[in-house]
Amino acid sequence: MAVVYSKALPQSGGANETPTRRFHTSTEKIVDRANPDITNIYSALLYGQQTRPDAEIMGKRDVLGTVTEEKQVEHKVNGKMETTTKQWSFFKLSEYKWMTYNQAVDYTTNLGAGFRSMGVEPKNRVLIYAPTSREWQLCAFGAFSQSMQVVTAYDTLGESGLLHAMNQAKVEIAFLKADQMPILARIMDQIETVKHIVYYQDLYGMPDGCQEAIDKVKSKFAVYTMDEVHELGVKNPIERQIPKDHDIALVMYTSGSTGKPKGVLVEHQGVMAVAGGIHLFIEPYIDYGQDVILSYLPLSHVLAFFVDVYCMYSGIRVGYGTPRTLTDDSVRECQGDIKELRPMVMMGVPQVWNTIRAGMLKQVNKSSWLVRKLFYNAVELKNALRSHNLPHSFMDNIVFKKTREATGGRLKFVITGGAPINRNVQKLMNAALCPMIQGFGMTEASGLLSVQLPDDPTFNNVGAPCPSVEMKLVDVPEAKYFAKDGKGEIWVRGPSIFKGYLDNDELTRETVTEDGWLKTGDIGQWTDQGQLTIIDRKKNLVKLVSGEYIALEALESTYKNSLYIHNICVVADSRMSQPCAIVNIDDNQIAQMADNAGIHYNNPSEIATSQDFIKAVLADLQQVARQNNLTKQETLTAIRIDPELWSPENDRLTPAMKLKRTDIRDHNQDKLEDMYRQMGLDQE
């Protein structure tokens, strides 16, 4: 008998909406807190202290130094191979060093007291502009210990975005890593309300240019190190001011693919409702007090933040890492974060898993025909056995031993979110590593809206509604999505829904109905087992000249099956009968790909414009379309190649690794116009 993951409420639904659905064990009551009656974030840490005071909870690695290596790089110049020498720097890191619950509570209590001794009051705002780290969370919990609000800004947000967040939120304290000081120094004259700057640095020392920036910043602000603020609190103790459930915890600035970032007002109870909802279904899969999770995604993103909070509440140890130091390849004289920590749980966005999949398959494809055949058959067999709840772990030490060892060998499951994951990526992760569960969330919902269970063997869905929300699908008639067909825009309601956008009541009213339904802007569909499938974003549905709609994100997810490409931005409008695309290939790999394809070139810079190479990549993408049963109107008819790797740093991706379509198109305007001419489109 098939498992039912969510249930429809009786007497719900209507002519233009599906019945309201809830998690299958929460039909009577939506979860609105974490037990026992924890409705604010700081009390989650206190609960951990009460239940396991001496248990380790927050781990970090110190930077011991850097190791510089010289590498010989070969490339073709005018048809001849030439060798150049490049220098590469790698971090050398310590083992993980842990802080117990007692130590975390003591430190954050003193840090909060230090903030108060500086003249900052409850309800004032502390901005954190720093990479994911233990210091990031200690600062946040220090602020929460005195009912201060935390304003989050991605450390890749850029000067204009940072300035907007500071001034709109009327920030009193800005907390940052020493590396960010030069940015602060450049915009300091435009900062309106900040009075205090607090910073921290690695043991390795102060990066170039930072001390000069600090000296400049001191001319306008009171500047402290994190340790100095802690010492202020030790010398000037004050009783904690624990937040109330409906107090604002976060002004979380969304990364924003267009326009200025929006400040989302997230309540304490909203985050703890999500934590309580997670605990209801994840408990059987976790060994609390023993298991450890690797935290490296941006804590300024709601996914990483609420997972961290849940871990601290429930007793899952959190070890902090960085994207730069995850693997052994990126460090020297030590292991990468993954193998050093050997986590049981790990999160990632689709771009991370796509890169891991491509790396795995490139290694497999170098093997003999027999080894390739065995590997691919083993992936299919293990997924088939898992779908029928049959034993399959015997394959781990036979076929997948190396891939599992590369991640420490202890992973129980990995979590993917932020955008739809490709089915083939999920199948490979399920077999070669561990179960991959896909989730769906929004900043406006304090994080999680739905997620698969670790033993769910199905694909192409994001699981059932989280026990902290209820969901329905509402007609989108202009795109021909109707509730009667089980499709529509996803609307959600519950205690985790945000309080509104900072200083933008009009947008709040457009996003949340009077009776509390959040319009997500995502198009969804129910499966027969009550799981949610994301079809696409409402704003990314594009009508072609035929009058039919295509879903850009869904197509991009499919085309990422190609091992040629690193990323892809599908482009379409009402003049076209078929889409085209800007394809992103890392310029470090493009020459190797051309060599493998037997395509002649004189200089690596020529490859991105080589017609032979473009045709080879397009042919591969069209083969992917056929293999995945895409229609003609979904099949790419033209591509151009952008060899500059898209990233948040160059404004091609948001910090959550989503495409910034407008920026990508603006940067590649000449390539787009070239494709339009090829497709016979009039320029308007």
C-alpha cells in the first residue's frame, strides 16, 4: 500500500483552488512551537543547555596558515603547446574545536551584555555582514539574548545592497569579518544610523588593506573586536532580556534576482514553529547528541539559519566550514572540512550537487566499458531496491565505497533546496552517497514549507507540507494551470508565515491575503501520495509565439544533465517558437572539453566563439532534450557560450546560487542579439 504523506482537510477547497492539505499526522492542529513550549530562538539554546549542558554543539577550525604551490599549466597558443607557471594558495587548518552548550550560553550572554553596555537597547538592530562561521551565530544569539533584532546581509551583497540594508533597517551595530572592512570604509560616509562596528578575524591574521580600513572607519564609528565586546559584557553583567514569541527576530534581506533586496520580517515563533515541525518527522532518523551536520551555506539565507537553530535546539552538533575548504583538493597539510568532520547530515543547493555529479561521472567515464556499465547498472539497481524497501546497503562497500569515503563515510542523508533538483542527480546521490531529500522553502515562511522524508524513494517532488503550515493550489488561468487538474500557484498559511516586508506595506498586501495565505509565486502540483511537485516559478513561465507556455527553471534543471555545461540560462519570449540559451562553461575546463571533442583552436580564448565547439555543445543539449522527452517547443534551437564562471561575486548569481537573469542577459547582450539574428527575429 502506497504511503500517504499529506491529507486534504474535509470541506476545504473551492471552484478555483484545491482542498487544503496538511502533513498526514498534523491534520487536527498545525505545529506552532518546539516542545516544551519554546517560542523564541534564544530559548532553543537554553533548552539545549538544560538537557545536555556539557555536550559539544558548535565547532570551528582555525586557520593555521597558507601554503603556496606553483603549478605548470599547458595551453595552446597559435597551434602550439606552451607551458606557464601559476601560483596557487591553499589554507592549512586545525582540527575542529568545540564549544559546549554551557560555553555557548555564557559567551552569548556576555556578548549581549556587551552590546547593552555600548548603549544598544532591546528591539534595536544588529546587522551581520560576514561569511558563515561560529562567530556569525554567536553574534546572532548574543543579540537575541537581549531581544535585539538581527539584520542579515549576504557577505557577497555588494556595497549598494549593504548600504540599503543598513540604512533602511536603521541599524545600530554592524558586525563583520575583518576582510569586509575595506567595503565598509568605502561607504562609511553614506551610512546613516550605525554607531558601532564590531569585527572578528582568523588566527591567521589581518588581510592586506584591512588595518588601514579599520583606522579610517574609527574616524566615524566606535570600533571593537568581538572579544572586546565580550569582555565589556563580563565586566558589566546584565540580566538577559529573552524575546517574546511574536517579537521580530530577523530582518532577513532576500538576495533578489531583480531590484533592491527586500527586508523580510521574521518572528521568533515563526522559526521555532518550523523547528517543532521538523522535529515531528525527522526524529526517527537522528541520533541526538551524537550526530553532526556540516554548516557552510550562507547563514544569511533562511535555509542554513533555521537548520542551525533546529540543530542547537535538538542536540545535533554543528561544525562550520566554508565552500573554499570543503574538500581535500582545496587545503594543504590537513583534510578538507567534509573528511575532517565526517558529517551525518549535509545541505547543498542544486548547483553544488550538479558539480559533484559532474565530477563523479567524469571519473567514471574515464574507466573501462565494463566498469562504467557496472556503475550505471548499480545506480539503477540500488534505486530500484530502495523503492521497494528491499535491502541495498550491501552495494555500498562493493561499488560506492570510494564516493562514500570522499564525504567521510557517515552521511545518513543530504538536503537539497533553493531550486528544483534534477532527477538524475538525485538518483546518483541516493546510490553513490546516501538518500537525498528535496525541500521547498521561503524566507517569507521562516524557512521550510515542505520536505521529503529520508526514506521516501520517489523523485521529482519536494515532499509533504511541513507540519507548521497548510497548503493549497490556486488557479493561474493565464498559464492554463487549474486546481481541477491538481495544479496551481502554491499558497501557504501557518504560524511560520512572516510579519511583512520592512517599510513596504503595499508589497506585503500583494503577497499575503487578509486571511493569512502567503502567495509563493511558485506553481505546484499534487502527487497521488500527497507530495508537492514544483513545476516552475510563476514569473518564469514564458508564452511562445504558438501561445504555449514553457517553464524556464524546469528546462534549465533538465539541461543540466549535460556534462558539458556548468550552468545555463534559457531565454524565450513571445516572438520565439523555440528557446535559446546562454551556456556557462568554466574557462578552466573549456580547453579540456575542446581537446576531448577533437576541436582545433589556436588560443583558449577562441573556444567560446568557435562554431564547431558551439555546435558540439548544442548537439549535446539537444540529445539531452530527446533523452528527457522534451517537446520541440522546449528544445533549444541556438546557444552561445559565456566562459566567465557565474557567481555571486560577479552578480550573475544570487548568494543562494539562483540565476540573476537580467544581469546575465545584460552581460551577454551581444550574444543574445547574435542568436536573435540567427533565429530570424526582428529586433525591437
